[in-house]
Amino acid sequence: MSDPVDVTAIFLPIPGEVFRVKLALDIAIEQVVTEPGCIRYEITDVAEDRIVLTERWESEELLDNHLQGPAVQDLGESLSALLVEPVKVSRS
């Protein structure tokens, strides 16, 4: 069994869209926290120019399943016109 995986995702909203980005994330969070392997999936920092989402998954395999799932796909569609650049994601 693999070790838990920590993920940090940084979202950079276009000016004036932080509320809509946060709303899209809140909707995704409701879905993702029930996914197998999700230990933590929450917004940990909000500012006018960025939102930080912190995640923890039981394993790489379960994280990969999440990344292919409908919640991530829906979130990507919701955010496609609301971000300055693609989401910055780091794993540890």
C-alpha cells in the first residue's frame, strides 16, 4: 500500500472573479469529499488574486482515479473562462 499523497492546487482567478471561482470549488468539494480515498479536500486560503485548495489522498492510485472523475472534469469546465492561467498543482 502506498503512502498518503498531499496535493496543493493554486487557482488564480481573473480580476473580479474570485467569488465565482470559490463557488465552483465549493460545489466540487461537496462531491469530492465522498470519493474513495479522500482524506482532505478543502480551501485553505482565499485572497482576491488566488485560492489555495489543499488535498490529501490515501494513495496515488485513488488520487489518479479522482483526477479522471466527473467532479474534476466538471470543475475544469466551470473554471475554463475564470482563471488567469492553468491551475498550479504540486504533490508531496
